[in-house]
Amino acid sequence: MYFTEDNNYFEFNDYNNEYNDIDFKINNFNFNRNDNNLYKVEEGFNRGNMFKDTYSKYKNHVYKLKVNTDKDKLLYSLQAYTFALKDLNLYLDIYPNDKNILSLYNEYSKTLESLKNKYIKMYGPLCTSDVKNLDKWTWISNPWPWDKGGNK
Amino acid sequence: MFRYEKTLEYPINIKTKDLKMAQLLVEQFGGPSGELGASLRYLTQRFTMPDERGKALLTDIGCEELGHVEMICTMVNQLIKDATIDELKKYDLESWYTGHKKGVYPMNSDGVPFTAAYIACTGDPIVDLQEDLAAEEKARATYENLMDLTNDESLLAPLSFLRQREVIHYKRFEELLKFYKEKGY
């Protein structure tokens, strides 16, 4: 073993010296954004944006995904939560100390985890490491994401 | 490291084949304001970002853009895959077919191959971020032009989604640039 937690070559504190968050005082920056500035997960996903104050539509183009099958319903939720986490992720890259968004990120990632487990069990792996089947390498199974009607 | 996840960022199920839109949409794969250039731009520029915010943001947006490359290619593939030779001829896609059959090659809508000359990597974070802001705006405008050219909702929904991503990426790059200027980088 090259390093253990006790003997970690990269000390966490070293990183803090790179810059100090106390310096980060810019008037227009809102560190603790309230959750009511955010869309609910599915609405944000439909819009392609979780943040109400940055959403800007083109002409009258607004779309809402329709789902018919159980598989699509589960996939839709999975994609919606993956998307919400992605959008919060980009926000947190700039505002890493926003406690409200951090706790929301935590909440959504737990939901995504359980959606993923359910999906993998019913419809197959999302990543190669999800393959648990001992009879067949199910990673290769159709549909692939670009297959028409596959959606996944 | 990169790991593949077997799902699109946003679902795509194109209802009807449309060779004209396939030819136009390929612009956002291999054109100057396309997603391939976007992903390469950020994933290249990130090595000279001066702090952890920049390293993270360019990595994360760069990865998302790779997902957008996949979405655009999926749309093009679904629009063209069932075309007959006669249909390809009718829409002047003989040169596409000659070089690529129905393959999705990184080129613009005129068939000009992708080039790394579409992106900049100056090593200067302020200059690179200014380029990134312009790139997001150019991509947004291109999506709007494409949306003007179709009535197919199964195309419009993902295009609208992708356009909105340009809006949010612009916003984040703008915040990072503002922060870097304050910090004096």
C-alpha cells in the first residue's frame, strides 16, 4: 500500500494555502442562496437549468418530456437527478461554501443512488463496474444510448 | 480519468428522418461553435487554471460537453440512419455518403472537417475565459438558428435543452472570470 489515511502524502491542509476563502468577498456574490431560487428537479431537467434567476428561454420554446413505459419513467428520473446534480456541481465549483446547496446536493445524490440501484437491477448496468451477472457480460447489451427508442 | 455512463444527458428519440436537419445539425458536432470544440477547449485550458475553482469548473463543463457531443451525434445518427440512396441524392448528400456512408464525421454543415484551430489555449486564464464566454454565446446563437429551421418537437426539445446549457455555462464562466479579475490573476 502506497499510502494510508494516517499517512496520507497529500495533507488536506496543504490545499488551503493555495488561496484563502476569506479573500473571497465580492459584493454580487450570494453565498447562501435560498432553495426557492431553484426549480424542482424534473422542472429544471425539462428546462435544462436548475437556477430560476439564470433561466432564459428562446421565443416560446418550452418542452416537457412525456414518458409512457415504466422503464422510461425510471430512466427519466435517473437522468433528471443526474442533471440536477450536474447543475448544482457547476454552481458549487464557484461557491463551494454554500451550505444550502451542499445539503441539497447531498439529498439529491442519495435519491440518485437509490434510483440507479433500482435501474441497474431491472434494466442492466450503467457503468462497467455495475455488472454483477456471472453468466453473461451484460455491459454489451442493447440498447446503447444512441439507439432509436432505446433512450438509455 | 474518464468513465463511460451508458445513458444520454437528456433523452433523444427522433420521430421522423430528416436529412436536411442531419446535415445542418452536424455543425454542432464538428463546426467552429460545436460541442467537440467546446469539450476540447475546456479540457485543454484547465491545465493552466490558477486555482481550484477554475480547475474544477473547466473539468466539469468539459465533461458535460462530451455528453453534448454524444447528444448531437445521436440526433444526427437517428435523422440519417434510415435514408435511402435516392433520399441522400435528393438532399445533396452524395459527398457525405461517398466519404462516410451514414457515419457521423466531425465536420461542419458544409462538410469542412473539424480542426483544433477552432479553439484557443493561451495559457492565460483571463484570456482563455474571455474566449470561453464568446464560445458559449456563439454556440447559443447556433442552437437558436437550428431551432428556427425545424418544427419537429422531438428535435426542438433536446436543442432547447442544449441551448439552455450554453446559458448556464456562460454564467459560471462569467462568475469565474469576475473572481479571477478581483484576485488579480
